[in-house]
Amino acid sequence: AETWSQVPLAPPDSIFKLSAAYKDDTFPNKVNLGVGAYRDDDNKPWVLPVVKKATKILLEDPNLDHEYLPITGLPSYTTAAAKLILGEDSPAIASGRVSSAQTISGTGANHLGALFLSRFYQFNGDKKVYLSDPTWVNHFAIFRNVGIDPLTYPYYDPKTIGLAFGAFLDTLKSLPERSAVLLHACAHNPTGVDPSREQWGQICDVFLAKGHYAFFDCAYQGFASGDLDNDAWAVREFVRREVPLLVCQSFAKNAGLYGERVGALHIVAPTVETAGRVKSQLSVLTRSEISNPPAYGARIVSLILNNPELFDEWKRDIKTMAGRIIQMRKELYKLLTEELKTPGNWDHIINQIGMFSFTGISPDQSQALVEKAHVYLTQNGRISMAGLNSHNVRYFAESLDRAVR
Ligand code: PMP
């Protein structure tokens, strides 16, 4: 047979396909609510002012070279990144129990974390991970790639367009002991629905009682509330209560460094000695896959995290992004409820958190929005709030109103 004749044609990635269709559309009022990338009020990608400053400093450094980074990454970056998510005064950092590795953004962190689990986690039976239903679709492929079977736990309740907390908690209780469970640290993708602190506390109780392993994915620190510490609360609470865990971290969204692929994996170990062994294996795994990570984005983030002035400026930039998104939620809500009197309850638009919102509309209604109104969104009714702005929010509200009537 012809070489590769057995290779099946894979469908294109649905999000990237949606972006391509949007790009080809010549309708002047088209709206792209598909991809999760921040846009300013003029629908333009936003290079954070602090990133521009850090880039300037970096490029003016007469000692800048292009040597390889260490296998586990730029130490000034990984150390500061660990503090950012785990907290300046983290007990795990203070006791030297955190093993960090620089990764190819959040996707690479998920991959390395999954690969590490596949190699070294003492699974209770077959290799399985439990993902929220729904979740970022790439989670399924990432775990399958390393031989871990992805299963789901109830998370979202379409009836309330909110958290299916009872079913979620009951499922956690019914899983075998020491199950690996993926949790979104904040700003759940795709629903925008996060547990409250009280609910996180109860989730943590079950993790401790059952000995579950928490695989935290944190792709949106700062994007949920506009405050970095606030958005890291759940992770820090789990660390404080000594749940065994790892955290996948991404600077794609909160630093607007999507294409630079800046991420990290942090594994919190029970002892310093264990952390050393864990780190040695992260190094071995990374060596065979990417040899060593890319330097450019990590150098920029390292400058921002380690310079108090730049760090403060970054926090202001994050507030600008999160604030604009929160403002769009309010405006959309107001248009739907007060002006258009759109049928149904829209409270979830303002209650949901972060970049995404689950509108609760049906796949047919989503399809109609794409085909009739040139509003691009995924079939599941998820919209990226960052695609809305003062110029198009009214057009979107009116189109949504029409689609659900
Ligand atoms: N996890 C989740 C939940 C995400 O939404 C994303 C971004 N879409 C990622 C991880 C990884 O993104 P990146 O690799 O660009 O950091």
C-alpha cells in the first residue's frame, strides 16, 4: 500500500476553524466571540504597556545572548512564577517543597503534568483522570496522548446555568481513593462558573478525606477578578490544607503573551527530598521533548515579576483587561434585561467570571447567530466576552435577542 494511505483525515480544530470563517466574512458588523484572546475596545490585540517596557529593557541589555536556558527553564522566571501562583509567603515555597519547570505555555504545563502523572503517579487501578463536564476540550487529547483515560465529573447545570455543586461533590465522594482530578483554578473555561470559597472549602474536605490528587489548571490568573491574589485563592487554600497537588500556569492571557508560549508546571511535594527527585524527573522528561524551553517570553515575564515597579504596572494592566470584560458583562446584561426585555433569565451573564460566558442558548440558536447575524461563537453557546466592545455590544445583544425569541 501507498505510504500513509492508512492515515485518516482529521477534522480541523473547531475554534481555529471558526476564526478562519470570521476572517473570510466580509459583513461589516461581524463579531468574533470564538477564540479566547483579549481585544481592546477597538477589537485589536493589546500589547500590554508593561510588556513593551520589559521588551525594551531586554533588548537594550548589552549582555543579552541566545544561549540555551537550563533544561527546567530560566530560574529567575520559574522562582518568581511559583511565588505568583502559590503566594509570596507560601509554606510550600518556604520549606523548599516546590518543583518547577518552565513549559510551552499552559498547554505544555498540562502536558508535562499529565506525562509526569502517567509515569510516576500511583494510580488506584487503571490510569484515569477526572475532568469537569464540560472542560477545555484539549484536556481530553492531552491526557489521552500520555495514556491516561479522561473521564468526567458533573460540573455545570444547564437548568440553572450555574454550578452543579451537589452532583459535583457527590461524584468526588464516590470516586476511588487517590483519584486524579483536574480543577480549573479560576475563570472556568468554557462556562465562566467558579465555586464560591465556601464551596471550594467543601471540595477540599473531600480531597483530603479521599486522598485525591488535585491537578490545577490555572490559565487565567488575574482575569477572573482583576486581582492576582484573589484568583489564586483556591490553589493556595489547597496548599495550606496540604492536599497533594500540581499547578499548570500560563502567561498567555494575563500578560498577553499568547504566541510566546510562556508557562510553568509547579509540583508541590510533601518533603524537600521528594521535591528534588520530582524535579530530576521533570528535567529528564523535558530534555527528551524540547531539550530546553524558549527564552524570550520567560525573560520578559521574569523582568516584570522581579521588578517592583513593572510588577505594579502589570497589575494595573490586568485590571484594565479584567475591568473591560466586567464592564461588557454589565452592558450586555443591561441591554438584554432592561432595554430589549429578552425572554429568559440573564443573571448568569454578570455572575459568571473571566473571559468566557456560557449563554445557555441551544446549538441551533448558536448556529443561527453565526449564519444569520455573522456573530461567531462555538456551538455550545460559549462567548468570549473579550470579543465584545462598546461598538458591537448592542448589535450582539439585538442579535442574541432575535435568536432566542
Ligand atoms: N487551560 C485552559 C483551561 C485554557 O483555557 C487554556 C487556553 N485556552 C490553556 C490551558 C492553555 O493555553 P496556552 O497553552 O495558550 O497557555
